Amino acid sequence: MHAFILSIGDELVLGQTLDTNSAWIAAQLSAVGCDIAGHLTVGDDQAATERAIRNACEQADVLIISGGIGPTEDDLTRQAIAAVMGVPLEENADWLAHIQSYFASRGRVMPDRNRVQALIPRGAQMIWNHAGTAAGVATTIGRTRVFSTPGVPKEMKAMFEREVLPYIRQHVGGAVILQKTLHTFGLGESALAERIGDLMKRGCNPSVGTTVANGLVSLRVNARFPTLDDARTKMGQTSDACRAALGDLIFGEDLDTLPQVVMRLLAEEKKTVATAESCTGGWLAKFLTDLPGSSANFYQGWVTYTNDSKVSQLGVSPATLAAHGAVSEPTAREMAIGARVRAKTDFALSITGIAGPDGGTTEKPVGTVCFGLAYEGGCQVRTFNMFGDRDMIRDRSTKMAMTMLRFHLLGKPLPF
Amino acid sequence: MHAFILSIGDELVLGQTLDTNSAWIAAQLSAVGCDIAGHLTVGDDQAATERAIRNACEQADVLIISGGIGPTEDDLTRQAIAAVMGVPLEENADWLAHIQSYFASRGRVMPDRNRVQALIPRGAQMIWNHAGTAAGVATTIGRTRVFSTPGVPKEMKAMFEREVLPYIRQHVGGAVILQKTLHTFGLGESALAERIGDLMKRGCNPSVGTTVANGLVSLRVNARFPTLDDARTKMGQTSDACRAALGDLIFGEDLDTLPQVVMRLLAEEKKTVATAESCTGGWLAKFLTDLPGSSANFYQGWVTYTNDSKVSQLGVSPATLAAHGAVSEPTAREMAIGARVRAKTDFALSITGIAGPDGGTTEKPVGTVCFGLAYEGGCQVRTFNMFGDRDMIRDRSTKMAMTMLRFHLLGKPLPF
């Protein structure tokens, strides 16, 4: 069963408002095994809406429309549906009475403009709106079942769950779709794809795709099978195969975040961490304190943005700074060790680098970032060349520091 | 001139990821007076992509595609464009050399998979990607100019601004549209609207609307006139009227950010700042170091997440903590003063509060945040009740601290 999603509104088509309705509807539909042919957004324009409805009805079994059924002159969805059906609009007495009593219950008289919200194309069914004054419309055009819902997310969601979803469940023909996302950091998209190999081949079920966001590469696994048992088994096999190929490069699933995973590992081992940051300016500490309860495992952080503060606050030796510079492994080492001793924590992470856009040299170009991880009895230091602009370099650097700590907590060497 | 926007990706069509690209592109296009016929989203499916391209080319003068040009097997946009054009794909030697050198500069060999990113439909033009390995494609299909850009927002935006927008500007006729955004922090949307009054009435030209994002309330002023002179004059009058109504509540325009404005004020007065953070966990320092060159005015920050660290690092008195608690104006005062003395800066900002979701009490509910601003000869302290979840409370708190410093630098009292 294929669905098409149509959202209507000038504010959407002009990009003034993000269309969250279509994504929400799509997620609901795909969760029950309905395929999505596409989402289209058009403005408050009757001709464009009619064309969109005609096109959608040619390719989909069900069309879900949101928006364009308010009381104002730019709300034209009912008119467009009636025009495509080739029928007039008729006033629905039940809904008119409902709107009038809705206003009366608030001590007001129904504005005349709202009368239009009781108009339904002849032969279509009125859908009750439990959260507002816009009635929905259900009808059949050709082989396509059409549902018209409000644009206000709250009203749309209530109507969708009550009136649309039961229809979809009944007609979807049984497939179950399971989704899982596996998150990685540190390898590029293509390097990851090479390791996974045939799992990403087109046409596989479960299918495996990749998404890149904020330096993370995530694998999206979608399984579609007639029964939940099958879907679970196959999803398990494919995600196991991904894990076998990528090992600990996968740091989490679905809603997991890297800070969350690292803080969870620390909590499990009852360990504590401190931070000493230069170029990331406090961002690492911010990430580690994003979650409630982080004070049990994160004690303290320093943002030592100047050489003086690295010396006075963390005890970095002026000789080290003079000999190697602020962006160097010896400085990163002394920052991490100094932070760990002063914060009395099990671990300390340090970051010192050149976030740019200025300050790069031939030996140390923009993106050069040195990391330290101090632990009892030692300190690991590494240098990486981070790609991107200032914001990306700073963001990826915090993720690299967290990744160093994560692999240390796992008792494994960093895989890059 | 009519544009159509096509976004491609399974994660988009399934509703797993919100399509922010289409809205961004639409906003850019409408800002220069280009009409938008619609946005369509389809999955990683070559047949669906081909059909979408054909449909779009029937109704629009320009088609802008984002997504589907990565290195993996689910990236099929180039193949779809070539199929609609009826031409084969050809390897672009310039771009292949660029990708190879991109990997070489990182000490790596180009994975074989990335080779596909140098494929361009015969007769189409390659568009340079300054931020990644996916080359864009520009071509003409029928009467429609087609641009294919990456799905990664940062890469798409860079390519759009550099290669697509100049084409649009050149080919769009008629009215001049000017836009200006004025940013405020501290007052709610409706309080702001009351102060502005009739300027926000529907149907005005220039029009004034409000947008709320991350605790900032911004006024969007749009002027649409036949000539640039008219548009500039009217835009000036309306934005002057907004400024007259709101005064220093407006901290900046358009791309200005609050950290940028505060750091600019510090730079103008050659003053320096340090930070002492508890609940915000380093986020204030992160914001103040977002921009290059911040080391001239930001010296140092502390994240003192525990009582011990407030005492050992900032010299907060254990008696103060015992008598008033960590979240109190006396503690905020000692944190700010302690930070200023130790960092040897002109100013220091402190933040200590209850970000939640736990830890609130009747006297100090979640959202209670105390602020200190230490300066030569004194320290201002304030307490605010911040609204929202943990993330919002932390974010708004950094903005309130920056706003305290901003008004101090302007020599004016905080207006709330």
C-alpha cells in the first residue's frame, strides 16, 4: 500500500515554517508498514492543490492532506477536493451546529467566516475534529482514499490517530516495518560502506542506508516482513552483521548520543572525569553535562584559552609551551595530567588545537588538534587533523575526545 | 520565475529526519522574489526521482534538488538526471583529481566507492563543492534549469549561495524584496508584539512578523516594492519604528548573534572577560569562543560543577555554600569575583542554577538560576526563573548572562 502526503500552506512553501506534519505522518505510516511514495508541499493556491491531488491519486492508494481547511480566504483545500471530484460543496448541518455550540460555550457568537468550515464536497464524509473548528474530509477519488486534515499539528495528529490510522492498519496488508539506527564516529561514509559491503546493496530486505550529521555517520536499517517475528529476526541478523563488520565503531542505537554513552560507561564503572579545553572553549564540558545526573561523574572543567591560564590553572610548564607550543602533544599531556590531579578525578580529557580560520602554519595547519587522556598511571596523547570550518573542527574535536575516553573505558585501542 | 524544490532521501520520506533543506532553499528563493511552485520529497529510488524530475520540469523554470549524490549505493540522483536527459554518465577528471587530493591531504587513499562522485551526466556542468566530496550538477532539461546539490545542509548551503543564487537573481524579474531581521532577548513574543502595536497589522508593506527560536524573539521585516530605492526607504522607516519601540532590547540584525555582539562590544572597549559556570557546564564559554579571534577578549573559564571545585578553584567560601546553598546570589557573587581575580580580566560572569529535571525545591524550583557579573569595584547579582526543559534552561541562562554583560557595557540598567 502506497501513501502520498500533501501539505498545504504559503508559510510552508515559502520556507517560513518547517513542515513537521509530513514527517510525523510519514513516520506513523511507515511504522505500520505503509510505503510512502512522497511528500509534496504547495502554497494556498487552489489550482496547485487540484493538480497535486490529481497527481497523487494517480500514484498512491491513499492520500493524506494537511492544511488549508481554516476559516480564512486562503484556505482552499475543500474547494480543490470538490473540484477534482466534480461535485459542489454542501453545508454539513451536524458540523455547523457543532461549531456554533463551540463558540456559544465560550460565550461568543460564531463569526460568519467559520461557516465555511462546515462545507463538505457532496458524497464525501465529514471527519469529526475533537480539537478545533475545522472538520476533516474523507472521500475516494478513483482508486485512492483521500483524507483531508487540519494544518495545526495538534488537531491533525488527533484526527490522524483516530480516523486515518485505523483505515491504514486495516488496508495495509499486513507488513510490519521495523527501523533501527546505528551511530558511528571516526570513519567517513565511504570507508564505513566498504566495511559493510553487500549489506548496503539496493533491494536488500532489511535495507541498510547511511546518513551523515554533525560528524556522525549513522546506519539506518529498515526491515519489512509480513510478521513481527520475521521482522525482528531479520532485523536482528542484519544489525548483528553490521556490528560484526564495524565492531566498537558503533557507539549507540536510535536515540543514543555520544555524550550519553560515555557518561553511561563512566557511571557503570563509578568513574569520574574532568576536562581541560583550549580551542573547544568549554563545548566538551557542555556536552558531558547535557544530561541530568552528570554531576555524579563530571566534576570540573577548565577553559584555558591563554597560555597564562594553562600555566596558572593546570600547571603546564612554561618550558613545554616555549619548546612545543600550545598546540602540541606535550602541552595536551600536561593539561590532562594537571586537570586530573586538580579535579581529583579518575580521568581527565584535554583538547588543544587550531580551530581557525586563522592561526594555521605549514607544520600545524588549521584543523590540527592535540588530545590528552590522563588516567591513573599514564596519559594517552594523539593528534588529528580535523576537517571543516571552525564550528566543525570544534564539534568533531569534542567527539574525538569523548571517543578516546570511550575506547579506554571499553579497554580497547582507538581504531584510527 | 517559478522554482520547484526536490529533496531526496529515505530518511526524509520515511519521516526519520526532518527536511530542513527545502524550507531553507525556499526562504532563500522567495527572499529574492522567486515564486515557489512546491517542494517534493521522494526516497532513494531512481524511478521515483526520475518521475519527480520530469514532473518538476513541466511546471517550473528552475529545479533545485538536494540529496542523493553521496558515494553509496543508495545515492541515485546523478543516475536519475542522466536517465531523464537520455545521456550516459561520464567521469569528470577535475573532480576525480580533487577527491583524490582531498583524501591524500588527510594521509588516506580515496576509497574506490568515492569514484562515483566524479560522475556527471554527459553535457551537464559539474558544480564545485567547497565543503565535501560530492560534486553538484547543473544542466538544462527542456525549459528548466536544474541544479543538483548535496543533502548535507552545510554543503548544500555553500553550493546554493555560490552557484545557484546568482543564477536566480539574474533571471528573476520585477519586484525588489528586502528582508531584515531584528533580534531581541528577554521579552516574550506577545509582550514584544504589544510594544510594536500596529506595525504588525496584516497587509502592511513592509510587513512585520515575529519568529521565536532558541529563546530569541526576532522581528522579520519584509519590504516588497517596484524599485530598490523605495524598498530601502520603506524598510528604513519600518525598522526605525521597531527600534524606537524596543530600544536596546534589539541586540542585533540579520546574521548577528548575541555572543558576537557581546564580543564586539568587549573588543571595542578593549576589555576582557572570564566565566565561572555551574549548571550551564561550559556552554557560556563555548558561545563566547564561537568566533575566531575571541582569545583577545576571552581569557579563561571554569566549569565548577561540584561544591568542592567552587571552593578550590574560585575561592567560594564553604560558609557561604553552607548558609545559602550553591544556587544563591551570594554564591554567584563569590564565583564571579573569584573568577575575575584569578583570570585577571575586566569582567567575569557566573551562572549557578537548577537546570533540572530533578533537584528543584519549593523555594528553589527547577529553572531558578543565579547570575553574577563582577567588574572593577563591584558585582551585580540577579536571580531569574528560566522556563523550559533542561536544555532550554541552560541555553537561556547563557543568553541572560551575556545580556547582563551587554547592558553593563552599554552603561544601561537591565530592562527586566
